[in-house]
Amino acid sequence: MSLIQPTRLERLSAIRTASNVDAFLLTSPSTVKCFSGYFYDFEIGPSPFHLLPAALLIAPEQGISMVIADNESFENQVSGSDISVVQYASYGYETAIDPAKEFMFKLLKELKQKNLGNAVIGIEQNALPFIVSKGILSEYPDVKFVDVSDEIANLKAVKDGDEIDNICKATALCDIGQSSVLRNAKVGMTELELFSIVQTEIEASVGMRVPIMLDLVSGARTKEGGGSPSNTIIQQGDLILSDLTPCLNGYWGDSCNTIAIGKPTDIQRDHFKMIQQALGSAIDFIRPGVKANAVDGLLRKHLKSAGNYGHHSGHGVGTTSHELPRIVPYNDILLEENMVIALEPAIYTDVYGIRLEHMVLVKENGCEILTKFSHQFEQE
Amino acid sequence: MSLIQPTRLERLSAIRTASNVDAFLLTSPSTVKCFSGYFYDFEIGPSPFHLLPAALLIAPEQGISMVIADNESFENQVSGSDISVVQYASYGYETAIDPAKEFMFKLLKELKQKNLGNAVIGIEQNALPFIVSKGILSEYPDVKFVDVSDEIANLKAVKDGDEIDNICKATALCDIGQSSVLRNAKVGMTELELFSIVQTEIEASVGMRVPIMLDLVSGARTKEGGGSPSNTIIQQGDLILSDLTPCLNGYWGDSCNTIAIGKPTDIQRDHFKMIQQALGSAIDFIRPGVKANAVDGLLRKHLKSAGNYGHHSGHGVGTTSHELPRIVPYNDILLEENMVIALEPAIYTDVYGIRLEHMVLVKENGCEILTKFSHQFEQE
């Protein structure tokens, strides 16, 4: 039987010890989501009224503070009662407000209250703005920054139970979307019109707008493996490749199916089956201790006779759409229980492309398929 | 007759002189768009394979370089032949790639080639990642950074002709969207279903997905002034407030209308007319030399008898949805020719809200309305 895994906060504590840091200042939106539950909807671009969506200051003995703009709603989002939410003035119309200055003022106050004036602080160096590092060092010249991006990325690859629940809510949207493509794709419709129906069904199911990263291409466009939906009109005999990657409250789902409009050719049918079998074999093979590149190699070997697909075989999914572990030839890390992985083998010919994708959760003795839709090639 | 205005690159040169900097390293997506034409579609969130969408190194005598990931398409986007595009490896499946390291390697090479090893470099300090400042200072300890964010923001408030053309393409999408709301809103439909039709019409008109920031609320939700469309069902007698802010290739449009489903009350009709008249008066009043807060004051004075709306009266629009000049009580800057401004007066009561918005271009002797739709309260 599986032992109870340490939670992500416990694993963060282990990073603190191993990296010799006193505290963490975490600023990438996906990491903030992971440790606080707070999700900033990126779909409308960066806010002109914020420096950052939010910043998380985690000092295990002194508690966790989240610095966030006062016009952001975080209720029903922030997980646990251990996080003290510190709001800064960000938008006003009656007096001038500089949100970056207000943010810095509150952050420096938190550093002081937590006695971090000469601390070693673990940061994500790609996601920390210059103004923040400069502001901290001006006030506290003895602070040292240590980049812990790689450690955090490795930590995020293994999910806690609440995260798996959230991912499953996102994969349910993949199921709705793939079912919608299969039912609604018709000759004469544009790719954009089809996507509009799909998006409407996904959003209606949760009663809110849902950011969706996607490939939705028809006919000859499928051989490129993807692309955004366009005004290209769906024709009899086309294949439609739909890779739907919705983000629900900060956790992503990922899925791909390819369908035929009308009767596919025998070779197309064979290719579809080959990919389905390859995917099935990989799913049977995955368990803790298997190397990521062994999964990649297995998929490529199965499809070798039809050529090599020029992309990864898969990737982790969580608060980022593509995260660790990468399922690629060079990555020999061992898969672990509670990793969530999307697998997406494909065949591309000179005239069409077929790709099938499922998301799986690595479990003690194997893996569980999280996307529940079936890969179906032909419409009823 | 109006004199020919200096272009934004000429105005950037003036900032260089005034701020005593040798070169600029510009990293905010909206500034990169403004000076290069390159637009990163934020709608799918930050790419896990990039450090930044792109960075622009502008050293007037040594030319302009744009450092960008090799998996980003920039063709037909980058304006002018003066920009040398430097690509860095960002995604690969056969060997491990660290996009941040690759980015830094190329950026440092560009700094060297332009002899900027001991330069004073103007930056946008909110948008420069720590890893970049650290990487530059490790290699070139004599480099000095000077924040020029405010100067760049002021520069962007005044548009060149090509930018006005791009903004007009975005406002045309506002017109399509507002017409769609008026034609399609029906009792029994959810807000999300209505938005789906609106979005489909907007996207079909340009044959591509279009990021749309929006308020689309019905009934009692209108009194809050906005919100995302939900599964709330549109009822007879509801008002629908639709603030549609689409982004086309990096330039934004902005617009708001409020419509009645069925027959509005006399007071609602009066409120609608009051706002329409206030907006008309402000548009008549706007010309170069008028103070921003005089426009704000005029709008509030017109609507005073119905209470004060708790937000700005307007804002600049360009490569950011809200930019300078802010039309607010405290802002006494003088409006200039070629500023583009959205004006959005409103009345909110205890039971409903009405807001009307147009975008205008400040011209030599007045202003031109860029959004061409009419504010119409009742459906045919």
C-alpha cells in the first residue's frame, strides 16, 4: 500500500532545507496558484493596474502572506486559512495611485514583519520583476536571492489530492469539448463556427468563460499538426484535428482527437488504429519507476513505420499547460506516483495528420486515464 | 494646418536625450508591439517555452534588434526593415533547451555588438525579469539601468498614423459586436449564449480568434457596472450592459452600449438620454489643449442629478486596453492631437446600470468618433 505522500507545502519545506534558503518569494502565476489557490485569469492580458497578479511570501516559521491588488477577488479561491492576504491599492479614479509602489510598500512591510531583512530568499528568477529585486535590495542590502525555479518545477510535477480533483474538473471539459466536435462537425461549416459551438458547450457546463488553448484544423491543415481555427470551410473527406486544452480556475486539461468527415481511406483508418494502439501500450506501460524517455521510445517505436512525429510524446499538466515531466527522448527521470501526464502520439503524412491524446494520473501500480472521452474516428 | 508630428521612434530618441540613456531595452509586450509591430497573443497565457514574448534593444545609432523565440512567427508583423530579428532556441524535443539561457546568450551578444557594455540603458522596470538584469550585470558590471516607464507611457498616449489605422480595425470589431448584441439578445437566452453569438460574428469577420475583454451582464447585474457573462438567463424587462473590448493583432478597441429587452421604463429612457447627451457634450468639447479632468468634470456635471459613477470617465487605448491619458478628476494634463480616448459615462441606480462608451481620436480642431455604431436602447 502506498504511504501518505508529503503535501506540496511539506515538500517546499524540504527545498528550503536543501537549498539553504530562509523563505520563498514566489511570483509566477502558476506557482502562486499551486500554493495559494489564487488564479489570475490571463485571458484578458496583463492588468494595467497591477505590478503582478499576486506574490506569495512563504517563511515556514513566520507564516504565508499573499500580496495582491485590492481590486482582485480572491474569495472562495485561497486555500486554507494559513494564508494572510495583504491587499495593496491598485486602482482609483479620485487620486493617483502607482500600483507598483503600493505593492512594494506592502511587500517590504511583510519582509520586515517576518524578520527577513537579511534572509536568503528563494525566488523564481524568470518571474521576479527588476523593480521588486531592486526595491528589496535598496531597503535590505543584506538579502540574498537564490533561484529555486528548477526545484519548484520538480515539486509541481507531483500533485496533491486537491490538485488532482481540480485537474479532473478541467479534463471533464475536455470530454465535453471532444464530444461536441464529434457531434457538431459538418461539411460547409468553418473551423471557427465549429469552435464556437464547442466553446459554448464547454462554457455553459460551468457557467463561466473558460480560456481554451487549442488546435482546431481541418483538411490539409492537419498535416502541420495544429493551428488556430480559421474561416477554412470543412469539406467532405476532411480530417479534423482538435487539441483542446481548457483552463478551469487555473488548472489545465489537455486532450486531442482526430475525426473524419465522411468515409476515411483505409490507410487513414490504419493510421488511426496504430496511434490508438501505441497510446494504449504506453498507458499499460506507465507506472512509478518507469523512465520518461522509455515511454517516449515506446510510442515512437510503435509508429516508426509511419515516420517520426516532430514533437514531444507528452508532458506534465497542472497549473501550467506544459510542465514536468517532459516525455521526450533525452529525459531519463523516473515517473512518480501522482504525476499527471498528457500523452500525444501522432502520425503526419504529406497530406494529413492524426494525433490522439489522453491525460493519465500515475498511480501506485499503473496509471488511470483522466480524460474519459473515447477516441472515435468516424461520426455516427 | 497641422505640422507633421515626429514619429514614435523620433519621440523615443527625444526621451533618450532627455533621460541621458544610450539605449533602450524594452520588454513589456505592449511596448514591444508599439515599436516593432510584433504581437504575442496573451490569450493562452505565458508560454512555458519562453522567458519573454520578445525583447527590443533599441540603440539609435547601432540599430534595433528584436530577440524572440524561434518558434514564434513574426512574419507580416514586424514593421519596417530596420529591425534585425534575433531568434533564440526555445523548444525542442530531442535535446534539453533552457529558453532563458538561450535568450540571455543572444541578448548579451547583441549588447556586445552594439558596444553597450558600459551603457546607460533605459528599461521598463516592472517588465524586466530579474534573470535579465542579473545576467547583464554579471557580464557587464558597468551597465546602468534607468527606468523610463513613465516616459514610454506618455509617448504611447500619442499615436502615429499606422497605429490609428490598426486601432480603427479593432473598433470595427466593436461595431460588429454591439450590432450583434442588439440583434441577437432575446428573452430565455443566457448571457454566455448571447456572448457566444457575438464572439462568433466578431471572429468570423476577421477569420481568426480574437481576445475579447468584456462586461456582459443582464438585469440586476447591470447595477454593478460589469462582470463576465454567466448562465444568468435574460428576462423580459432586463437591461443588458455590454462593454466589448476586443484586441486585434495587439491593438485594442473599446465600446459600451446598454439595451433594454422589451419596453424600458420612462426613467430608464431618461437616464439613457442623459448619458447620451453627456457623452455628446464631451465629444463636442474635446480638442488639443483641453485638460483631461475638464472632460471628466463635464461628464460628471451632466449626470450629477443621477448620482456619481464610481469609476473613471475614460482612458487612452492603444497597445494596452487602458493607457494614458486617464480621464479622471486629478489628471490635469492637456489633451494632444492623435491621442485616442475611450469615454464611458454611466448612471448606476439601486436596481440597474446604464453605461455608454465611444472611442475618439483627438484631431487638430476637435475629435473624430472612431466607434461607428450608434447607442441604441431599444431593439427593433
